Amino acid sequence: MLKLHLEVMNLKNTLNLEIGQRVREQRTLMGYTREQFAEALDISERFATDIELGNRGMSFSTLIRLCKLLSVSSDYILMGKTDEQTYNTNKIERIISGIDEKYLPYTEDILTTLMKIIHISEK
């Protein structure tokens, strides 16, 4: 019985570490400091740190708020699974959302040109 308990605790710790790594990766990709991230989720900065380090898990309500804030699915946060196209689209959207509005017309031109180049090269 003790051996089973230790195995379960070990698995839980491993999962928390993996979840924390994905949370930290997405937070930094979105450009949030840990303080901004914690404030947006209405949790303490210490708790945010503990989640990212895998020291603590989170409630379902925190998970839902976190996924909305970081524009990712709970499948990705919990299991690392993602629909590749959705993930790539979200990643591009996050990058573009950080561009100053005055540069958006240039960004659109660049992306349109890039898509034409990709389309030509695939022929």
C-alpha cells in the first residue's frame, strides 16, 4: 500500500512539473510577467510561482481562467496535447497581438507575401 502511495505521489509530482513548464512557457510567450499573470488570474504571485515550479496544482476554476488568459486548451496545459494547426494559429495570433497597431498594415503585407512564396515553393 505504501509503495502504491509513493508511486501515485511521484506521478503527481512529475505531472505538476510538466504542467508548470507548459504554463511558464505560455506565460512568457504571451509576454506576461509573473506578477501580471498572477494579478490577471486573481492568485498570489507565490501561488503562480508554485504552479510554474510544479510545487502545487491548481483548481479547475484557476485552470479555466489560465487557459482563457493564455489562449490555450486545457488539453495542452494538462497533457501537452494540442491540435497542431490550432496551436500554430494561436502562436501566430499571440505574436501578432504584440505588434504596435501602426505596424499592422506592414505585417499583413509581409504575411501575404510570405504565403505567396510558400504557395509557389510547394508547386
